Amino acid sequence: MSRLPCLTRALALVLALAASAADADTLRRFALVAGNDQGGADTRPLRFARDDARKMHALLLRLGGVSPVDAKLLLNEDARDFLAALAELEQRARAARARGERTALFVYYSGHAKDGALRLGDTRLGFDDLKRRLAEASSDIRIAILDSCRSGAMTRTKGARRAPAFDIESGASRDARGLVILTSSAADEDSQESDALAGSYFSHHLASGLLGDADRSGDGRVTLFEAYSHAYARTVADTAASSAGPQHPTFSYDLAGNGDLVLTDLRASGGGLIVPGAAPVGTYYFVDPGGLVVAELDKAADVERRVALAPGTYRVKRRLADRLRIGEVEVRRGHQAVLHEARLQDAPFSDDPVKGGLRADGAWWTLGLAGGVQSYFDAPTRDSLFLSVGMVGAEAQLHDYFRRDWVWGLDVALGSRRAVLMLPTLTGPGYRYSMTSVGTSLSSEWPMGPVAPFLGARMAWLIMRRDFADEALPDQKFAMFSPGLVAGIRWNPLSRLHLTARARTHYLLYNVDAQRSLGFWELGALVTYQP
């Protein structure tokens, strides 16, 4: 396993064989980016694997020279989907080479690993199989970036149990023409995630480096070696005091004949942020509106630095010994913003904008159809006033917006049936009974592999009608708000398909002809799809 002390040999080789910048620009780039929070029945779900994949995919499209048609993003897909996507990109790369184009293939994975294999849900992809597949790929350069760990608390490890993370030799095989493998940890180490970063340490620092912090040459481009060296140093530093111990990324290379590779061009977007050479020395943190650090920049004296932030408004923080310097900067599309020291103000540490905060960037939707039955606990009510009725409806759910494993739902359901009025004073008229329910719920889940029990609260607006067939009898309508509780279990049989069984119980105050406290229950099933 290669470590930083061994990188001097790698650096000598890389520099000796470095290709020209123009040469690097002629590459046709293909990218397979995969993130999977699930690792099978004997693992706990990860928090940020899919988020890391989304960020890397967006970064490669914006700055890495990868066209959207040449990129694949897989979220919670299994090994079969992974290999199918890889085969499709390999086929496109072969076609490009047949036309005389030089090609590069990037493969990024964040998720579980155990016992010498990537764990994609309940499926496995062996390290040796993946290495062989990449070694045999026809692309001129193949880059694999593997970030695989297990979960914990504030700092969690990604994976199942303490097990070898990756078994990759320090020297690449003679047949691996231009194969480079970067991993997040050594063979006997766990990799780690951070709540404050909303991602893994390795992927965060790799992405931050690709945005500009790793550009030590100052040429506006981040090379493979620059990115790895930066991610290595920052990952080791940030994990040195963690409960899992320091984490050492590894680097396996064979770039003979290809030279160092430019991974991102900071000038590609035409925008971003400039930190002038006259700006004070220090580490600058750029925080998005959700309170998460999206990039860091280590500023040396009299050196102008560039960070290729996406358009948006960011809080800027520089930490001093006794206070903070904080401010705000807006990055507009196609324009280069300049960070002026005069716009930063002194603030106490209590005003630190980096607190984890809301995670709107990691939120995800599901849309689905529901069916069930509604009935009242009181038998006389069921028979005469509000009938038991089947319900069908639709529901939208927003996951992980307010906080991790919280689900906010909006639902609507309809139900009706024909009945005969049975009252002490009137019997016989036929009517149609209908129920309309519009509700919102907030629940908390406890993921356990592919299943997730949940419990929460719901508020519904209920409209109940009796429409009589006899026009001489007036139709009746009753509407009111009804609070309740919801509980159930969600199951993921497929990566994007969710099946939910749930129960609801509600309170209803009926005060038309008498004031009565009524209770009703619902049993139902929900089928949802994650876009």
C-alpha cells in the first residue's frame, strides 16, 4: 500500500512523463459516479455516500471536461447496474478511440466495502474484479477513486465492521496501461465521515482540492497528483484526533507514456472567486446557505488564489487565534468575484457559520400512490354517521430536509361507497357517502439496512359528504381539521422503489347535533418512486 513517503518516487515519474496541457485538453472524458448508502442486511446505512457522489458528478461536469452525455450517476444502484453503466461507457470510449480520439475513464465510488468487495446494497463487486475490468478497458487513461467506509456518530466510519478497506498494491501491474487508483484509506484502516462536512473527509478534501485549493502551481488547473497530495494531507490531519484514528489515503499509479493528468480546469466555468495576493494569510472556508463547508482555500502570502465556486451566495470565514473574520460573497454565473478583506468583519467564535445546519442540498423526494381503509372505533358511528370506506390517493415525501432521517409528507386521498340511511327516525333513503382527506405529516425514521421503521405526527383536513338520491332530501357536508399519529415501516426492495405499510389514528371532534369525541384509524400501503 503506498503512503505519502513513497510519493516522491511517484512525483518523479509523473513529472518526467508529464504531458503538455494542450495534450490533456484533447482527451475525451467519460465518468461513472456511484454512491450507495446501503451495504446489505449486516450493515447500517451510511449518511453521505449519495451526497458525495452527487457533488463529484456535478464537479466533473462543471470543471472536469466531462460532457453530460458521457457521464453516469448511480445512486443506491446495485452491482449489476454499476457494471452495465461501466460497459456502456467502455463501449462509447472504444467508439471514440476508433475515431482517433484519446480517452480517459473516471470511476468514482462512495459507499460500503467489506471482505475485499464493494457492497452495493445486497450485491457485491470484488476489488480484484474491478481492477481487472479497469486494467482491460480500452481507454488511454483509467482513474478509479474509491471512498468506502462505515458509519459512527459525529465522526462515523463507513463499512460494516473493522475489515480491510482496500487491497491495492503500491505498484501497478505491467498490463495496467495508464491505470490509477486512489482510495480513501489504507488496507488496515476505516474511512470516516463527518456530520459538519455532510460527507466523508476524503471526498470533501478531494472535491475542495479540485475546486482550487490543490492548485499549488497557480496555473488554474488541478492535476491528479496535486489533487491526491492535497486530499492525503488534509484527510490525515482532520482524522488524526478522531476515535477511529488517522486515515491514510492510498495511491496506485502506472502513468507511463501518459504523464500527469489535469482533472479540473478552474477557468472552464468562466466564473468563480479570486482571493487577491494582498489578502491575509490563512485558511478560508466557504459556507453555503445550508451551513455546510463546500470549499476551503489555504492562502499563502502574496499569492493570488482561485476557487471555482458554483454560482450562489456564500459565507466566508477565516479563523484567527481569538476571533473570526466573516463576511459574504456572491458568485454570479460567468463572472469572477473578488474577495475583499474590507468586506469581512470581526466576530466572536459563537457566530461561527459552520455548524452543520439544514441539509437542503442532500434532501430527496419520493412520489407515490397509496391505498387503504378508514374506519371509526365507535360502532354506532361506523354504522350510521361516518362509514368505513376504502381510500386511494397520492403522496409526495421530502426526505432529509429538516434533518437526517426526517420525512415531511403531503398526501391527498379519496374514498366513497353507497349506503342506505339507518336512523331511528328515518330509514331507507339511499345515498353516496364520500370522504376526502388532505394531510401533512412529519415523521422520523430509524433505517436498518433495507427497512426503516418510522413514527410521526399528522394533521389532516377532512371533508365528509352524504349525497342523497332523493332530491327532496338535502345533501349533507361536514369538514374539520383532525390531528393524529402515524407509524409504519418502509422497505427498499429496489434502489428507487419503496414499499411502505403504515397505520394512522386520528381524533375528530363532532359538534353538529351533539358534541362528541370520535376516533378513527387507517391501515394502508404506499408505493413510492425516488426520481
